[in-house]
Amino acid sequence: MRIFYHPILGKLEEKRKITLEVDGKKIAAYEGEPIAAALLAAGIRVLRMSPKREEPRGVFCAIGRCTDCVMIVDGQPNVRTCVTPARDGMKIQTQKGLGKWAKKL
Amino acid sequence: MKDRLKSTPGAWVISREILEASPGYPSKEELKRKPVIVIECPEEIPCDPCETICPRGAIVVGEPITNLPRIDQDKCNACGLCIPICPGLAIFLVDNTYSEKEATVSFPYEYYPLPKEGDEVNAVNREGEIACKAKVLKVRDPKSHDHTSVITIVIPKEYSNQVRGIELQQKVDKNE
Amino acid sequence: MKVFDATDVVVIGGGAVGCSIAYHLAKEGIDVILFERGNLASGASGRCGGMVVQLYGRELNIDKTRKRLNLTQLNTHRLLELQDKIGDFEYKQIGSFDIAVSEEEWNSLKKLVEIQHKLGDNEIELLDEKQTREIMPIFGDRTVFGSRYRPSDGNLNPFKLTYLLARAAKKHGAVICTNNKIEEIIEDNGKVIGVRSCIGKTKAKWVVNATNAWASQLTKEVEIIPVREIAMITEALPELRSCPFEARFEGEFAYGTTQTKDGNLLIGGPGLPTGEPGNYNYYDEFIRLSETKRCAEYLCGFFPSLRHVNVIRSWAGTMAFTPDGVPFIGPIPNKEGLLVVAGFADGMADAAAVGELITEYITQVKFISIPMEIFDPGRPCPKIEWPHPYVHETLHEFLAKKYNNLELANKRINQI
Amino acid sequence: MGKETMNVELAVVGGGPAGLAVAAKAASYGVQVTVFDENERPGGQLFKQIHKFFGSKEHQAGIRGHDIGYSLLSQCEEFGVKTMLNTVVWGIEKNMLGIQNNGRTYTIKTKKTIIATGASENPLCFPGWTLSGVMGAGAAQTMMNVHRVQPGQKALMVGSGNVGLIVSYQLLLAGIKVAAIVEALPKIGGYMVHAAKIRRTGVPILTSATICEARGENEVEEAVIASIDEKGNVMEGTQRVLPVDLICIAVGLRPLAELCWMAGCKFMFLPVLGDHVPIHDENMRSTVKDIYVAGDVAGIEEASTAMEEGRLAGIAVAEELGYLGSEEADEKKNLARKRLESLRLGPFGDTRAEAKRKLTESEVNR
């Protein structure tokens, strides 16, 4: 849920709206906000499944240190969504385990 | 309402005795006599905006900056400039001379939405418990307050020593 | 402190080798205390790539090489058995490469393999460029002339190996004492009687110095050449079908990669020279920007597709060499009760077997039959003449020579 | 791996309060400064500090953190500080930095480097702590105050230091309910005034209490809390289940000092300051020539001290680079040190002041 009105920060500033594709579904986001914030605003809190036990993981540190929020972004796994700015048309997938690499290794 | 979680007693609470003994707290006579500023700041932290903002030099922290703020009630005219500047939201204005049976309490408030003047609200004590009904007398939120509004409520006089705020105006789920 | 007063054997060093010795001794019912100055695996064991390469390098001194191979081959068998006994340390025999990146190297490699075959090492294979690329498809366009390939080589998780060995040793009654530096090995009349650490003296009939690169600090009789190595690890990747491999870089010591069970690719190689000459500064475990850059650049040449892969950590560690390249395993002459186990360039390739070898020596019960003589720390060690033993550049030159010495190679070939 | 090399007179790693303060100060004397930051925008954690700061007028007390951030940014702009954003500094060596920007790697040559990389939050492990919805208090703060997104609807706060208390208050400001604050010690860790303003809303503060478990299918659905005895053991029968979808962990911070380690700085273990802290002298210079530290990386304190340390380092660097005469610099440094001292007074500051003294008086500095 977005905080449209904040008693100290005031009204939410209008920014350019963009569209992200998350696991095939389209969601709205603001340009430049971290992908994780856009997903949280859309109510998506599980970002990946852990490799060994396939347990759900979400945002933990939000400053790019813990790598708990990594997802597959435009075919590249292990992208830290909490510090990666959202750009229009990005394709984002829930990362299962190590994820699939679009680029050949 | 199901049994609500009770805060651990003594864990944080500043006893009335400690508060009243601190140099920012007015005496009983002063509280009776005139509108007074009440500073509930009993810990030595490095902070002095209350001193800086007071135009009459009534609040003194001095050196070192961790001194507890002391207030000279004779110099203080209860203008209330210190209420919104206090980073700890620990300064209040209590006026027991408002009317025969009623007192006013002014306090800083930063929540959304703000109450409106004339609203009937629940006044709460330092523990967040509802103490009594109150009427909102004034809501001041000028730009200089930087989003810390000062709200003045009217309450029965006997509560003026415990009421320090109002119930949040957010819709609270009563089941919890 | 009673427990530390006296014991049969004191093992100094809590790496894979030290823990293996403690485990094997304890299993035979011998009282053993292991002292480690940091934490288990905080030295070379915890900083290595976990590669189990039975025959590193291109030493053409065939006698030595063959005898070394006996030990490492035994180790490979023992690791498999150990994994059943003490728990999974992710040991997998996935093969390893030694890659020729020049025509000259390729020719010498061909000769080397030929000799190895003649000597009965039938496992070693010579693969041409096409075969090499088939097994390891992630090689880029960089010229790969061919490779020497041993299918039974592999890798393991060195932390798990060390900790599992320590746990098994404890189960058999060994005492593991970490964060306790041994200041001195105490002698009396040419006989070792114990050790002194910050918690006091511990009497022992035997002292095993298993500190590898740090061995000469406690036992002056042996000369160990510490070599600074750096390593980096990438984010977890899907299985790359990537065998551990080594390849020389501009005449320097080998760079290599290996993929961990979790998918992270470990890459490593020689660090740059650091410290002032004569300053004993090889034990420099700081990592430097320029060397990580150099290492990454070099390996990106081999694997161009790894260019967009993130490196998540890097560190430096200390390898150890003896002057002649063969480890020291055994008693120090005229120092009754003192054993030294040091000078492994790759402790993972020896850990399991060395544990047995030392136990055999102490208990005087033979259950394996590897002659220890060639590892004798008292052997005459042909020293290479260096201007100063701890000048880094010279060491690199030395190693380059050691790996490239065609003249010596030809001489040895003619002798066969 | 690129071969590009850039030259920078003063490189500041980290564009948070300390980094920006260094940059603005040094640049005001004419030093050419470039700030490197990993994020899309500079300011670090300053823009999520939406409360009014303590301190005195010189410390900008009574002004909200984000406003201080804006004024720092405009100062930087005024003095021509360059910023390289979305840029990771991955390596350091003597007068060289390795940076990565947009998938490319560059080498930066510097005359002086300031490491102002800040801190990261300590995690706390309990069954279920990996569930989505368990996050650092600072993470929740970032989401709601910077990105304006609610990280949940109903929260449990674990830890009652100033971070725990301030974030609890800010959760309330953002319209998020706070079920309780639990604190393992018998007393709250933060300022009484912060606790008082939260208590006025009725949020319970439970001391000698801990979180036992987070439960939920994929995300947090409930939290189990319980009282603990003096030894820290859970007292049977005191367990309570709270329906929450957000558990914030505020159990301290530790310096993000990897670059200092890599640079070869000497460290001292000082639990009061968060962990191993790079030793520095009274000019904020580390034990490595040309490398300075400032802010939380040099010991966990708060944003005001971070900025003062930054200013101090900025003056020292400007002097070293010849932009300031030594007399003038000394005078300015002394003022900055005085301001720092005054922030480290009182029962909350004493232990930090003592620890900082140990750092600056360390023999290694000589």
C-alpha cells in the first residue's frame, strides 16, 4: 500500500508512472523507485524461493547488503531489487533457487 | 476489546515524582496560578532547541548541553513556541485557569489526520489510556512548526495533570 | 586446566591436515590435543579452492612426482571412505584440467603425459583442443591448445572437511583448543617434551607441527616458502559443467577455477608482490584491488561469458612450498618426538592420507604402505639460489622456472 | 573489466550524512570532490530520518533529518561536488579505487579517500525469521519514509533502542499499527522521550520479553512473544500470539567496514561502537596514509555525530591538500571537535566518548 498522505512528508509527489511485468502480470510503478518498493506497493512480498528448501524470502535490509530480495530482472538472476531502479517495461520473475540465466554462460 | 497487552510496568515510565522533581516541571502553585509550560524531560541528553527558541530566555539548558532544561516561570509567558520545536515532543502547556471546572492542555501532535476544532475526542494519559472526554479548542499547524501541530484540548480540571494527548484519529480496529 | 596439562600427542594447526591427524590418532585411542591459534580452517584450508588435484604442476622430476602421486592417489580413495564415515563434505570427482595456452606448453605437456603413461599412470589423459572444449564448453575463444586431464580429480568443501574431521576427532576423545597460539615447542636434551601456549605448558610425548606455511616459525630446521594466493567467489551460478582447472598466466603460477556445490564459482591465483624485501611479509592476508582486477581479467579471457557475473567476495591466503616442491612429512632429525607436516601446495590432496601416515608412524602399526622417506624433512633439499628468500618477484621467477624448466625436463627424460 | 582511469582529488565513498558533510566542507575550501554512492540518489539513510534532530543550534537541532539532507545536497551543489550515483566501490588500494558503474569497471586515482560507508543492521535469528515480512527496522523505515510504501499493516518491533523507538513512532505516522515493542533487557535502550511519545498512543513496551517465533505460510501472519528471565530463558506460560504481518528487527547496527579492511586499516574491537572499528586519529585519519573515515563506519553513533565527523575530516583533508593554512585549520578543527564532544555527553554519550577516546589515543596512530 502506498502512503498517499503522510503527516510529515505531505502528499505523495506525482512521478512518471511506468509498467512492470511481474511473473507475466502487469503492475504499475513509479520510474526510478526500487523494484522491491514497487512490488511491495502492489502487495507482492515474496520475491524468491530459497535454493535448498524452497522457502519464501522477501525484503530484509533494503540497502542492498543482504541479497535476500534478489529476483530475475530481464533475464538476469540475482538482481538486488531493493537497490535496482524500476524502468518501464522491465520483466521481473520470482527467482526459484539460483534462477535461470537468459544469457548463455 | 480482548485483553490488551499491558506495557511492562517501570520499564520506561518516568514516575510522577521524578517528573515533578525535574527542573522543567512547574510547582503545584504555579500550575494552579497561571498557564504554565510543562517540560517532561528527565534524562540528560545533548539537546537544547527549547533554550534557543525561547524569546524571553525563560528556558535555560546552558553548559554542558546535557543539563536538564530548567524553566523560570516568572519569565515564561506560556507562548508555547517551545512545544513544536522539542525533538522529543516532551513539552506541554497546561492552563488550569481556563474556567472554573475546566483546564486546557496543549501538546504536540504529528499524526494524520488532525482533529478539527470543536471535535469531541478522547483524551489520553501518558500511558495511552483514555482518561476523559475532551473538546478540541485549537489546532495550530503553521509552516514554522514544520508539521508538528500543537493541539489544545479542553478537559475537566482534575485530569490536567495526567492528560498528555488524544487518541489517534486513525480508524482503530476495535477487535484487537 | 588439567585437561591441557599432559597428553600423548599435541597437534599444532587446525587446518584440514591437522584435524585429519587428530582424527586418525584419536581413532586409534591415542590422547591428542589440537591447538589452533585462530579458528578451525582460518588459515590456508579456509582460503583455498577445495580442489583435490592429485598432481599439480609440471615437475619433470619423475621419481618425486611418482612418489607424490602414490600419496595423493591414496588420499583420493580415503576421502571417499571418509565421506561415508564422518559426513558429507561435498567431495565430488569431477575431473580436472591442466591447460596449455601456448604451442610450447602444449609440446611439453604432450611429452610429460607420454612419460607419465610409461610410468604406469594410465589415468592421465591428453586431450586436444576439441576434446577439451567438449568437456568444458564454457571456454571462450582464447587459444586453448590442449590439456592434461585426470578424471578422478575433483573438489570438496574445505570448511566442511575440516570441521567434520574435528568433530569426528572430538567424538573419539580428542581435545580441540582454538584461539590458542603455541609460542614454543619445548625441548629437553634433543627430545621434545611439550609445548608452551598462552594457557600454559602442555606435556606431550609427540608434537606434530602441522602449521604448513607457518611451520618454520616454530621449527627452524625446515624451510618453508610461503606464497600469497588470492581468491574470489562469484554469485551462485547454474551448473557450468566446469571442472577445476589450472592454467599458467604469463609464466606465473597457475590460476584456476572450481565450482562449489552451491554453484558459486571460485577463482584464484597468485597475488601480487607485497611488503618490503626481507620483511617476512608473505603472510600478508590483505586483498588488493589490482590483483583481483588482474585475476578477473585473466579468467574472463578464458570464460568471456562470465564478464557479467558478479564477484561477491575476495580474499587472500597463504600457500606453502618446500624448496624442492615435495612436502615435509615426518620426524625432524635429532629432535626426538617432533614431527613436521608442512609444505603442501594443496592440503586437500593430502589431508586424509597424511593423517594415516602420521598415525602409522606414531603407533608403529603399518596399515598402509607408502614409503615416507621421500617426504623426510631431514632430506637434503636442493635449494634454488635466490638473492633473498622472501623477495616476491624472485619467487615468482623461481616458480616459473620450476614449472617451465625444459632443460631439466629433457635431462630427466633422457635418463629414463 | 575496463581500462578507464579517472583522477579525483578527494574521493568520498558513500553519500550519506557523513560523506555529504565531508564533501560539502572540503569543497567549500576548494577541494575537488567526487562522491560515489551505490544508490539512485544521494543522502544515504538521512532521507528516512524524518524526525527532528537532537543537539544544539550548530548541530541543526529541531530540524528534520531529511531537511538537513536537502540543505547538505544544496551545499554540495553550490561548491561543485561531483556525484557518481548507481556506482559500487568494490575495491581500494593505496590511492586507487575500483568502481563499477552500469556494468563497467573503472579505476579511480585519488589523492585522498574518505570511507563513509555507514552501517548495516544486525539480524536476529528465531524460527521463522526468514519469512517475508520480517525485516530490519531501517528497511521498514526506508520503505515508508523514502519510497512511501507501507511495509505491512500491523507491526511488532523487536528492540527498544532509539532506532526501535523512532521507527515504531514512524510506523504509526505512516498509518501502520504497532502491536508491541519487545525488549530483551529489563529496561528500554533508547531515550525516554521517544518511549513516552509512543506510550501516549497506547503501544505497549514489553521489557524482559522476546520474540520466540514468526509464523505464516509464505509471509508473516503472526508472531509469538514471551517473557524471559534474567538468564534470557523463555518463561513457560508467558507466550502470546500477536496477529502481525510485519516484524521489525532493531537490535543494533555494525560498521560496514569492508573497504577499511581491504585498505589495510588497523582495527579495534569496541562493542559500544558496534563491532570492530577502524582506528583513527583526532582528524579522522585511519592508520593508512591518505585514507580517512567518518560516520557510522568509524563507530555506530547517529546522524548528527556522523555529520560533525564528516566536517572534521573535510577540514583535515583540505588542510592536507594545502587549501587551508594550518592555523586556520586548527581553529576550525577545534570547533568541530567541540561540537562533537557536546554530542557525546550525558549517560548515553559517555560510553561512546570513552570508546572514541580509546580509538584516537591508540598507539597505532603514532
